[in-house]
Amino acid sequence: MKKFVTIRDVAATAGVSINTVSRALNDKPDINEETKKRVLRVAKELGYVRDATALSLRYGLTRVVGVIFEDSSNPFFSEVFKGIEMKARENGFSVILMNTEKDYNVEEEAIRTMISRRVDGIIITPTQEMSQDIEFLANISIPSVILGVHFDKLKLPEVHTDDVTGGFLATDYLIKKGRKRILLLNGLSYKSVARMRFEGYKKALKNNGIEFTDELVYEISEGVESAYSKTKELLLSGLDFDGMFCFNDIFAIGAIQALKEYGERIPQDISVVGYDDISYAKYISPALTTIAIDKILEGQTAFELLLESIEAKAKVPAREIVLDVKLTERRSA
């Protein structure tokens, strides 16, 4: 049994020439309508699928883009990916997704794999642990877009949200709720989003006349388990705090579980604000107050920026698109 049905097989079964099949498949006007319908019916019955490799050789495009995320299991990234895929489909592109598990070495390998697959462009959320791979992408001809993070020295087009404002809104909200000792459970500081949210946190404290103290700021590796363990550790240490601003909703979920187990009432004893407004945020108990990001729009914007380069058949000048955030008030704060 043949592995793939070819255009030659369709022609033989339909009783027409290969050239006629090609014209029918490409919807050319210079072919009899009945003949076209017969060819298309036979192609479908035989299970004919166009050879993407042949098309890429002919037109110089694979119409495939690569997406590299650090953790596609995080609901945040699944929603961003939905936005990318929607725009890709609208424009006749397919998407390959690779997950790096926040490992820089895996990230480097993912980039090499995408290049070997001859993708037309790459959308990447880098770990930012190191930046040599981003320097590499900036110096090759494949269009690339950075999604969700920021590099101080702009090397490639970027799409991310206003994390300084997000950090400010979260902290200011807690202060307006009467909280004075606000714990920041942050991501690792080599990540631009963690640094910017920290900047917003400090700005809100200053604007409200509250003195900043290092003893209320902690950096942890990402994951619900890390947030749960750290919150439990801090509670057992006797650290005094009445509010928590968490780097993301995943952190907040872990923190809330630890607070409940310790007997703290939320928000009566300790208020909690998350970040991202993932799909689970409204369903946990208490429903999570959080900084909302339009994740689908972020994905769509990243694809549109990438498409700009692909269609220009050259890299467009690096530019930064910063999307707005807003606070979604629920019951945890």
C-alpha cells in the first residue's frame, strides 16, 4: 500500500491528465466545471493531501510558523496560543508548538528544530535566563517575534503587556483595601515581567506613603507547588503580612491553599491578588482578584507582527507593542 496518494494517482483514477488535476486543485478558471467536480471528488475519495514540501519549494514559503513557549500547560499560554492559532488559520498558516519547560538548553534546541522544519517565522517566549539564542534569532533571516517579555536592548519585534502598571494596580488596590504589609511573591528577577511588576509594586507603596522593606519580597521558581511551599514556610516563620501580590494566578492558587491550611481567612485576614486572569481564577474559592490580560489579543497581535515580516520577505525594524492591563475585582481581596 502506498504511503501517500499523489497527483498522478488522482489523474489516473479520474481519467484526466496531471495538468488537468493541477488546474482543478488550484481552482483555475480554464477547466470544465464538471471535470473539476469529478477531480475534486476523486481526490477526496482517495485521500489526497497536498505536498507542503513541494509547495514550499515552488513558492518559497511553508505557510507554517513555529511557536516556542516556556510552559504550554499553564492556562495563560493556552489562551495566548488560541489567539495565535486563530490569526494563523485566518491567513492560511499552520502552527507548530514546542514547550521548553523553562529550560534554556531546551529553548536553544527548539529554535534549531524550528529552523530545520523551515518554518516561515517564529514566535517565542524566552526564559531570559540567557539571551544568546535571541541574539542568534536577531541575526538570521527568519522573521521572529518576542512574546510576553521585554529586552532592554530591543533586538526583535516584541509584544507584551504593561507589567509596571499591572504591578502598581495590584498593590494600590490592596493598599486601598487597608493593607499595610503587602507580601510580593514574585518570579525570578532575570525575567523582565518579574522586574517590571516589582517596579509597579514599589511605585504603589511610594505613592501611598508606605516604606518599602526587603523582608516582604520573595522570588521563587514558577509553579503552584513553589508558591504553596513558600507561603507555608513564611507563615510558619511568623512573618507579619496582611496582603499578598502574587506574580501570577498559579502562584496565587498555591498561596491561597497554604493560607487556608494555616487557618487564615481570605480576605478578612490576608487579601490576595494574582496576575493574568486565567480561566480558573473565577472558579477557585474565594474567586481570585487579579490583573487581567487580554491573552487572545496578545497572541493575535504577535502573529500579525510576525506576518508583517513574512509578507515583506524581510525583517521589519524591531518595535515594541505594549498592551493594556486592568484589575478584575472578585472576592480574594
